[in-house]
Amino acid sequence: MATGNIPVVSSAEGGLSRYLDEIRRFPMLEPQEEYILAKSYQEHGDREAAHKLVTSHLRLVAKIAMGYRGYGLPIGEVISEGNVGLMQAVKRFDPEKGFRLATYAMWWIRAAIQEYILRSWSLVKMGTTANQKRLFFNLRKAKSQISALEEGDLRPEQVAQIAKRLKVSEEEVISMNRRLSGDASLNAPIRAGEGEGGGEWQDWLSDEGAQSQEASLIEQDEMEQRREMLREAIEVLDERERRIFEARRLSEDPLTLEELSGEFNVSRERVRQLEVRAFEKVQKAMVRAAKERDRGAQQRLVEAEG
């Protein structure tokens, strides 16, 4: 699988439209054809087969990536990260499991994109709760479902609806919405190539339908990998930093600065400084680990190509 033959999004004006036009030219695969290609790559390291599997799913990556346009990051980089996830999925895909590559790959694609966003955004801290992360990645979808995509503050009834839907507090909804207030409208038109209708960005959004049992297992495996990366990252902390980091960032019932200042016989401000320092250390370690994992995955793909 030669990654150099995969189209990339140019940063030049109209680069995205040209990329979308280009990837539409790759044919979709019938189930039997996909099975044969996957077996050929799995058993013989057939690079051409792997290339066909990847290129036939580039539209899936673009579709998923468009759902993350509201985070202020270059869409070309978001798509590129998704393509890395797709290549990881192709390498690990087992056609004998009985489900399609798209079902398997979408979790690798989303994981790669979300890790890129988490590495790039200072807004999301490793110590935030699962609820806050879910709010970060699902607020725009929830707003779309209640037709609240206009910029600015949400109306009180809209805040209440979203808070109930995502199982978070109304204060968290208001705060996150203000931080993400630069989201692009999903109804913004796509400039298409000559002779083609571009449609709107929302036309590219992926279907968030029910996931299969296999997809759930894949997601669980990915989450376990992230937890392992965090466990390893915490090892860079000394005993006091680790205690404060875990008590403040990882606990379901976080301790207050006052409680920890009494435990360590230091001021609350000193506890806060230690917490910030610990978080920065863990964040840097997580970024390094993610980059090393990405490099390792790409190297394994190169080695598999022979």
C-alpha cells in the first residue's frame, strides 16, 4: 500500500473541492470484491489490493471528517489524520469476521481524528470527564437536531433540551457553546468541480446509526489503548504531582484545592500550581505517545508493503 498514491488535500484555493472530485473517481467495492482484496492483502501482503481497499473508502473518511469542521482546524489535516486511521484499519481488518471494512474502519478513522483534535485543542484537558468530552464532540450535532445552529448564545429552552439529551449540566452546555461559537454552518455550500453540484456540508456528514457488536468491541479496544497511554503518561509525575493530578483530574469526585492544601500542608495556590504543572507534563507525554504510535503504525504499513 503506497501512501504516496493516495490523494491529498491541497492548501491552495479550491483544493478541497478538487480533492472531493478526485476521490469520487475511485469505485466502491462490492462485498465479494472487498473480501477477495482483503484476503489477498492479509495472506500475501498484496499492496495493490490494499491500495484499492484504501482508495475505495476515502469518501468515508471525508464524510466523517466533515463532521469535525467546527473545531477551527485545517480540514486538510483532519482528512489526512482520518486517512491514517483508515490505513491502520485496512492493515488490521479480518474479512473472516463477517462484517464490512467500512463498519470496522469508521472507528479507527474517528479515533485518529479525535486524537488529532484533542492534541490540538487546549480546550480539552486529559482530566475532563467522559460527559465533558461527549459534550465537546456532540454539541454541534445536538444543536442541529433542535435546529439551533445559529451563532451566539442558545435560548434557555434549547440549553435545557441539549443538557437533557447529552446528560450534562446546563452550565456546561452554555460554556461549551460559547467556546465553540466559531462553528461553521452545516448549510454552507461546497464549491464543486466544473459540471458538478456541490451541495452543502451537511450532505457529507456520516450516518450515526446504531453500531454493530463488532464495532462496539473495536471502540472498546481503542478506548483501552487511550487509557493505557494515559497510565503510562502519569509515570512522568512524582508522587505528590501524581496524587494531585489523580485527585483533581481523574477522580469522579474531585478533591478541592483546600482539601489538598491541608493534606500537603501548602497553600491552595501552590496546589493549583502543582496541578497545572502535572497536567502539562501528562499532556506532553500523551502527545509524544500518540505521535510514536502513529509513526509506529505507518512504519508497520511500510514494512507490510515489503
